[in-house]
Amino acid sequence: MLKVTDRISIPWDELDINYARSGGPGGQNVNKRETKAVLSWNPRESPSLPLEVKVRFLDRYSNRVSEDGHIVIHSDEHRSQDMNLKSCFEKLQKMILAVAIPPKIRRATKPTKGSKTRRLNEKTRKGDIKKMRQKVSHSND
């Protein structure tokens, strides 16, 4: 069972783990062995994820969810299969932790009296500077 928080744990049977040949440098180890780990998980059909967390997860990572509802995480940064699988689990944990805590509700605040006066003084000063740029009229009215 993949433990994310005290309340959220994902059973192993919900996770689909596959291995593939990894690219890049590494010589015989990479060329002959399947060290790349590919983790697939369906958050839509997961009963272990609370509804509000599931909604936030699907909203935030909608671009990473495939048409059939699976999210695919892969890792080929390490030379060993176990380390790459561990890296996939950590990536999934970080993704779920990022949406597990609900965002704080923003409370609207009013500008202070001092900030209003500073803003108006700055507007007046900028207006005076722009007035000095205008042509001077020499008419004696």
C-alpha cells in the first residue's frame, strides 16, 4: 500500500507497474535490461482517494490524464529498476500531496487610507510632469 498521508493510502492493486528499456547512456546495463519504470493509475475510479481531493487532482493534472482516465508516470533517471520504481512512487506522492491540502480562501481587503493618499499623490505628481512636457503658449490674453 502506497501511503501518501495519514488519511490517503493507495492499494497496490490500483497501481499498474510496467518496465521498459531505458534510453540514454549506461552501456550494457541500459541496453539489455528493462530499467525504466512506468506507473499507471486511474484516479477517477480510485475508491481510496477522497472525493474533494480527487476533484482537485483531476482539475490540476487534467493535461496529464489520458482519455481512459489513467495518469502515467515514468522514470528512467536511475540505472536500477528499483530506484526508478521508487522515483515513480515519490512523484505520485508529491502530486497527491500537492492537492491534498485545500487551498486557502482569499479574503478581499480594502486599501488603507495611507495607500490611497500615496496613490493619489503619485498620480498628481505624474500629471504635473506630463504638463511640463506640453508646449508653452506665448499669447498675452
